[in-house]
Amino acid sequence: MYLDISRIMADWLLIGLFAALVVLLLLTLFGFAVYSGLFADVVVSAGLPPIGNITVAYKFQVGPYGDCGRLFTESCSISPKLSSIAVYYDNPHTVDPEKCRYAVGSVLSEGDNKPSEQVIRMFLKYGFKIITFPAPSHVVMATFPYTTPLSIHLAVNRVHPCLDSYIKDRKLCAHPRLEIYKGDKIYFICPLARQGDFYVPEMKELEKKSRAAAENEDAQTDITGADTLSETSSISLEATTDSRETSAATSVISPFVSGHSQDEVDNRSEHSYSESGASGSSFEELDLEGNGDGDGSGLAGLSTDLGSTEDQDGTKAKWTKEPIALEKEKGEE
């Protein structure tokens, strides 16, 4: 009887010890998550950027964003003391992961400082390229604690949705999306102007090919449409002509149409960071909160159009010659 009681007590002692270890482990994990930023406030604001012009060593990649860790590791292994940077050009929630485009690397210098020639040679040796990004005049930004590797995962799941909501609610043209890992913080930056300056040459080449393919498709569509309309009645020609003129006028009013229908533009804007917020709210409508001043004093001299000159050139409306041709046919009849 005495042995049975002793055995039961020993069993309960082991169970209690195991339960205490489990509770201690859970508390440790919870504390680690809190330290990593689990309950950190995510404040999104618009205003002056937290950084100046930067010189970056980067590698460009097309594929799932989840594969970018390899490039981070590679750049950090070359010079661990440098800040890391990533530039994301597509919305991973709507774009095929295999088609997402991004650049990852290290910040070699900032502001008036010049990068070390030795460091540049080291990065070039391992296949990295060098580019300089200017200091954007105004940005949408947020910060997140960078204390442990878990901070990265928490930041991705918490900050990006907040940025999406902020940009969408205010109908801003803010792209691409930069992440800079500097010190104990992760800076999330979306330029509101001169966006084209943050496109690496590889990205610009892909955009150029994409626009050329779209223009070629439009030309083929216009030819097919003209052949079809030539076989219709004069009444149909009048209706189509009016419709074409309305479409052409709309393309001038909305430069982001660029020869496509409005539905196609809306669909594209949902698929790419570079085409989000096509309506482009003016800074007069935006309450700037950057740098904690909240008075929006940095707005002076900035035009309503938030896109860069290069972005505007790439999205200019195209006049179609069909309405003129149709009017001539109508006159001949």
C-alpha cells in the first residue's frame, strides 16, 4: 500500500514538472514574440522620407518573394555591417508568384558619403550591380522593430496590409515598395514622386517590353475592329463612331488608360504596385504626418501629379485614328 502511494505521488510529480516546463516554454516563446514586435504599433504616415539618397549593390530576381532570403544571406555574407534593402515591384496577393519582380542587396552609402571602392569591388565580384537611388521628396512610410529574425515575419504580415489600406483609402500613387533593414528598425517606404528613379535597369527593360507587347496587341485589335465595322450599316457606323470618340476622349482624361479599356486598367492596378492608386490624390487632400510634425509643411511646390516623368511617359494616352477613318467612310456613303 505504501509503495502504491509513493508511485502515485512520483507520477504526479513528473506530470507537474512536465506541465511546469511546458508553461515555462510557452511563456518564453510568448516573451520572444513580444520582444520581436508582436504587439508593436504599426503607424502609417505620409511625409518626408527617413533616408537620403543611397547607393545600393543589388541583384534583380523574378519569382516568388519567399525566395529573396537567399539574396539577403548572400549580400549580408559579403559585408555583414551594411544595411540590407529590398525593392518589390509587384503585388504578391494578385500577381502570379513566379512573375513577381524584385531587387535585393545592401546599402553601400547614404547621403554625401561615398561607398568604399573595396566594398564595391567585392560586390561586383559576386555578380551584384551598383545603382544610386535619389532621396524621394515625399513617401508613404511605416517602421517596425527589428530585434530578431521573427521580426521580419511579423512585419510582413502586419505592416504590408496597413500600407495597402492607407494607399487604397487615399487613392495614392505610391510605388514601388522598399524595405530597408537598418539598425533595430525595418523601414517600409513607398515613394509618392519620382517612382521611376527606383526602377533598376532590368525592371525598366521588362516594363519596356511589356508596353511594346501591349501596343502591338492594341494595333492588331484596332485593325480587326476596323475590318469588322466596314461591313456594318451606316447606323451602326454612327453609333460606333460616337462610341470611339467617347473612348478617345476618355483616354485623354484618364492617362492611365493607355489604349486599354477602363476595366483592364482597374484590373492591372490591382495586380501591380507600380500601377496602384491610379487616381493619384493630390497632396492637398492628403494629411501628411511624416516626421511627427503633422502640419504638412513639406508640401510646398509639389504638383498634384504624383507620378514621375518616366511613369507619365509610359502611360500617356493614345489617340486612335479609327473615328477619323469612319467619318470619311460615312461621308463617302
